[in-house]
Amino acid sequence: MLGFLKSVAVAPAELENAFDEGIGFDGSVIQGFARSQESDMLVMPDPSTFTILPWRTEAPGAARMFCDIIMPDGAPSPADPRNVLKRTLNRAAKMGYSFYTHPEIEFFLFKEEPKKGEAPQPVDSAGYFDHTPSVVGNDFRRQAITLLEAMGISVEFSHHEGAPGQQEIDLRYADALSTADNIMTFRLVVKEVALDQGFYASFMPKPFTDHPGSGMHTHLSLFEGERNVFYEEGAPLQLSQEGRSFIAGLLKHAPEYSAITNQWVNSYKRLHGGGEAPSHISWGYNNRSSLVRIPMYKPNKSNSTRIELRSPDSACNPYLAFAVILAAGLKGIEGKYQLQDPAGIDLTSAEEVAAAGLTSLPRDLNGAIDAMAQSELVRETLGEHVFEYVLRNKRAEWAEYQRQVSVYELDRYLPLL
């Protein structure tokens, strides 16, 4: 439910039966899936996701497929995040739309897995776009990309990000379900390559106080057949009215879906920790402090007109995140939401944000939970089962966090008080 991979191994001789009848499992032992009296569930492999695992080079080889979760009567499980996204994509399809996404995935590479209480040690001290013999991330990214492409996942480009040890690999745009599957595979591949090279990779949003965190800026495209719904020739920024309403939906409902796109306590230290992470609700172009940005790399190319949502982090559940993002945008189109004026400059201080009359994103996970709890949009999109589970889980996480005595408190108050 929170975006962690689960797996079951099937012998080749049993694969045909798995396709025909599914594979049974006890849903009650997986967080958020079922109560003990409703525990019998099935996974149905999706043959379109079949791929060989390229790091399993010794015979016999191994392959993997993503699965859909169904109930014994054949109905889709209400607890399946993949089904949540499929359901939202089907709703868009009934409106004539196809939804595509293109994520910029950031993560940190450390020398080793940190021991409890120890600070993580990045593999280098390089910065944005650095390329020197000492930057070990170059070879790391090259190996990861080689494996991803061997699995049929297209990569657009990669580079060193702004913080020590921080990497970015951008996946080429694809339909949202394929992209969500690809993100799950991406996280596995990155972890595998790190293990192989003796490093430790983490998608934690903000591991360092004094360096930028890791996000997953996500470019969004909506098509109606061959028509780019967001493009209108001659309009300001080449942005159609539907595109403007889609953005307005993203902005209006941002507090409500933040607990999905930014689901961890640590996520909000990235959003409100400086750097280029968006802390307030605004949109703009050539403006990297805004929640939504209109990229202007190719302003006269119709199919390049797209929307960049900058709040998600790479530790989200991509199925749920894409579902609530799409639902918010569609709500804007359906309701013909009017778009506020763009923020013309980067707003980096609370005073500038207040002077511009802008609203902040939730300051912490607790605020995001409260906003989500009041959201009919998120409830309808996730379904009652997933919605209630996420709220329970995140409230428990916040309560546990609140009980902890931090290193900051010990360092500051023990000598002082």
C-alpha cells in the first residue's frame, strides 16, 4: 500500500496455471490489504510486464511480472494500488483522455548503509552536473541505465544532482500505468546496482539538513487521440484552457493529495527545507520555486507542451500518486476551474510568499493528513479501503514520530538545561 515491492516465486512448470487461475496468498499479513476473515486473495500476473532480470546471469535465469490483486470471486481488490490507478485512468478514458507521465527521479548514493545513529556518508562531494574522475556516480548511473534498458525501460538522461552523492535519472515519458511500474522497477534496479558496487542507495526525501532533498518532479501530458490537450497555438505559453483548468485543479487540491505524493514525515523537511523544492501553492514558468511549472525548453513544439508538478518525492507510491494527481487535474477540467496569475519570480522566503498572497503546502505530515481526511476527491479516487488505511497508517506514523526525542533536542537542551 505504501509502495514497497512484494513478490512470490513461481516455478516455470506452474506458470501456465498462474496465468489461468492466479496465485493465492494470505492478504491479512500484508499491511492494509485485508482482515483475517477476508484473507484469501489472488495475484494475477500481467503478461505485458514480463521481463528477464538482467542481473541474474547464472543459469537458470529469472524473469518478473507485475500482478493485479483480485478477490476469490474475480473482482479487483479494493486494496490494490495498481487497480486504483487503473480505475482513475479508465475514468479519464471515458472523457476521451490518455494520461502520460515522465519522472525525474532523484536519490542518494552512500558509501555504505549507515549504522543506527550515524550520519550517512555520501560517495562523493560533487555538485550539479559535475563530471570528474572522482565522481563514482557516473559509472553507477551507467550500469543502472544499462540494466533498465535491458528490461525495456527507456531512460532520457542522467546526471549528478546538487547535493553530495545525489543522483538523478530521468525516465522517458510513457502512459501513467507503465511509468508507475517502471518506477517500482527503477527503485529495485538502483538498490541492486548499489549492492553490487558495495554502496547503499536511498530514496529518503531529505537525509541531510544542509543539502537539498530528493524529489521526483513529474511531467504530465494529457492527450485526446493525437491531440495534446494542453496545447493551444497562439495562447499565452501555448497553454490551452483545458491545460489551465488542469493546473488550477492541481493547485486547488494540492493540500488534499500531499499525504499521497509526500507520504513520509521526512517528506516535509524536503518541501520546507529550502533549495528548489516547492513550499507554496503557485504556478509559473522558468520558476523553480513553484508547485507547478510550465517547461519552456521547446516552446514552439506542440507535443512538448506539458505540466511539471514539482512536489512528489521518489519515495511515494507511484500508483496512488499518479491517481490523485490525475483526479485533481480532471476535476479542474470538469469544473472549469479558473487559473490564478502565475508567480513571476522564485519566491524563497515566507515573507515573499505571504506578500504574494500565496498559500503554503502542509507544513508537516500531520497537516497533510488533516487536509486529506476532509477531501472527498481523494476519498473517491483511492476508494474507501485505501483511503481509510492510509489515514490510519499515517496517523500512527505521526504519533510515533512525535514521541521520539531527537538528536537535535539532546544536543541543544542537555548542555543548556
